Amino acid sequence: MFKRNVGGIDRIVRIVVGLGLILGYFLNPEGAYSWLYWLGVIPLATGLLGTCGLYTLLGINTCKR
């Protein structure tokens, strides 16, 4: 299993940004690059799971544990 490395405010921001991007798709589905809104799945997933692969590679840990 992955070690938690995303915590606190970082998780909240990721979840809010992810949901905001996905919501943006539903508000503007006919836009030229509307498919880019689906990239919001990445911050949403990392926020919900509490782990980020990029943080692991860079040695960053915002989780208090």
C-alpha cells in the first residue's frame, strides 16, 4: 500500500480543485478543450486517497505523521 504523504490543507485544496474542474466540464461541455476539465480527477483522487506519486518522487510529505 502507498504511504500517506498528503495531509491537512493540501488534501482539502486538492479535493476542492478536483471537484471544481470536473464541475467545469458539466458547466461548459461544448468548449474547445473541455476534456481538460477531466484532469480534475487526478487532484481529486490524490486528495481522497491521501497519497501522491509525484510527492513520493520529490520526497515531499505534508502529512503530519
